[in-house]
Amino acid sequence: MDHQVKFISQALGGPVEYTGQTIRDAHKNLKISEKAFDEVAKILEEVLDDNDVESGDISQIMNVVGSLKNDIVSK
């Protein structure tokens, strides 16, 4: 969970900086399907909305998450 918090903080401009593995390296052996990625992204968006995160911040987070899809989904 700590990695996700740091990732989202960095995606929104800080102040916390993510210094873990690259996204590709962290997910390369997990065999994540496109369907699973999309389901988790949808849940993330719903959780952010349910917790009253501003819509602009949600959009920014989801854009960053979407841009990482090719590094997360297994080929």
C-alpha cells in the first residue's frame, strides 16, 4: 500500500517521491491481463470518487495510470 500512496503522491506533483522499482520491473512477472488492469483502474477511480478526491485530481491520476498500461499488462 505504501508504494501506491507514494506513486499517487508523485503523480500529483508531490511532496512524496516514489523511489521503488520501475513500473515495468515491479509487474513483469505478475501476468496481469488487460481485463484485470481495466478492472483495477475502474475500482481505483471509484474509490477516489467515493473518498471525495477532486475530479481534476482523479482525472490526473487516471491519466497517469492509463499511460502505464503497456508497462503493467503482460504481453
